[in-house]
Amino acid sequence: ELVGSALAGGANRVLTNRALSVRGVATVKTTVDAGRVLARAGAVISAAAGLFESTQAGVAMNRTWRSGDTTAATGYGFSMVLSSIGTGFSIYAAASTTSALLGPLGIAMVLGFLAYGFYQWAQRKESSPFEQWAKRCYFGHANETPKVHWLRPDQAHIAIAELNAATLGLEAGVNFRLRMTGLSSPDYGGPIAGVSAPVYEQCLEYRLSLPYFDATRSAYRWTLTIHRHGDGPATQYTRGEVVVGGELNPPAITTSASERRAALATSTPPKKPDYRANSTTPRVTIRTVHMTDGSSTQVKDIQGAIVLLLEARHYNIEGATLSLTYWPDREVQEAYAELSMVDFQ
């Protein structure tokens, strides 16, 4: 957008020079037209990116609001509103012939920068794992939706397992999001002829990070379960389909996550697939982290993205649960860390 606007504006100023020859005027006019097309193409891409960013901010706002992080949710809300308004100005700039930076194009750019700033600020205001644990413990506020509050003695092992996860630095996450996969052909689907448009797909992303991992000593077990309409209330699903999972020599003991998995009935599959079966294989890597005392440790990362087929006639996936149990040393069976999280579409 900036290049196109600068190109068109500079060429327009050159046109005011009466000393130009006829050939020079024609060349400069061609430059002006090229600058305007480039600026409009940038506005189209900016509009698509703004729509994507406003959607992502809206998803983050809902997620943080459910987790009780109202300050972060407010920041994401401002980012969503600013991105949406900026998208409107980008669409107007793409549809009009103006390319002035002080017009709708410039307003869209300023709003985009402000939206980005609010998004980054909101990320810093999200609760840390220890803060999240403190909200769920006996003395916590328990302001999440659905509510998680460990009040009974039989929930002590859940609280200890999640505290172990926070102490170790065990990380896991699952979320529904739009992902840009590339650009469409310039001849198809673009708002402006000859200009490509971004192509997006809906996916279910998951990630796990196992610190202090030793393949000869550590153990883990994890599953990702999707829930469809009719699988029970969102606060307590009773059915689900395990789409991907993995384990490494887990001890034969019962944990909270294994109890929930055992109690979960199999979800009724749709007549036609609602996710791409060849996208379920996770990517597994092991990296070395150097500590401040000069020693080093290994971290095992597991991540993936399941592509959802929204165009399926009977698509009705509405939530997903990621559960992880990790033993840094499987010889000490009771010393495990456990996380379980749910995301809604």
C-alpha cells in the first residue's frame, strides 16, 4: 500500500512539471496507473488480513474471557474492533480510486497498527500458569467458564498434578483458528482482476512441550479429542472422538485424565468426514536447552494442525479437549504432571 501510494503520489507531482515531453507524460501516467493498481492490491490484501486478524482477536477475546482474564479480554476486544473498522476502510480504499495516504488507506493503516498494539498488550496481560493454578486452588477466585475449583479432598491429586506442570514448565495448548495457506490464482477469486487473494482454512491446532525429557527415563501419554453437537453440555462432555494421541511407556496407574478418557463414550461419526484424515499426524522434535548454570536439558515438542472440512454438509464439531500426563522419571510413578484443556469453536 505504501509503495503504491508513494508511486502514484510522486508521479502525480511529476505531471505538474510542464517541461515534460508528450512521451514523458505518457510514461508518468503509466506510472501513476501502476501505483494506483498496486495501492488497491495492497488494500485488498490489507482487508483480507484485517478480517483474519479481527477474527483471531475475537477468538482470543472469547478464550481469555472464559479463562477469567478480563483485562486481556478487553485488550483483545479493542484489537478486534479496530481491526474490523480498519478492514472497512481497506475495503472502501480498494473499491475507490483514491490512493492518498491521508484518505481511507491511511486511516486503515493507522487502525491496523493500533489493533496490533492492543493485541500485543493483551497477550502480556494473560495469566501465567502459576496464576491460572492459583485461581483454581482452594483459595482462588475460580472465575473461569466452565468453573474449575478444587475444593474437595478427592481433587487434591488434580491440583498437585497441575502444580507440578506449572513448576516443571510443562506446556500444552489447543485452539481453533484460521490459517492462511497461500494465495489464489490471479485469474480466480480475487476482488480485483489479476490480483491474488489470500486463501484460508479452518484448523484445530495443538502443541505440547515436555521439559527435562529423557527417552530412557521419561514417560508420557496424551490425546486430542473432538466433540460434536450432541456429545453433551460444553461444561461436561460425555462423548467424543479421539483423533490423535501418543504415549511412551506410561506407568499403569490411574490419573484424572485417564479416568475422564475411560468414562468418555465414543462420539457418533458423521456420514461424511468433517476433518482431513491425512492431517492428523503430529510433528515431533527434540531440542536442547542450555541452562544458566552451564548444563543442558532436552525438551520434546509435539505439535500439529488438523484441517477441518467446514464445507461438509453435516459438519458439527463444536469443541476439543487436549489432555497430557507426563512423568519426568517413570520410576517415580506418583510424581507426574498433568494438564487438560478445552477449546470451543
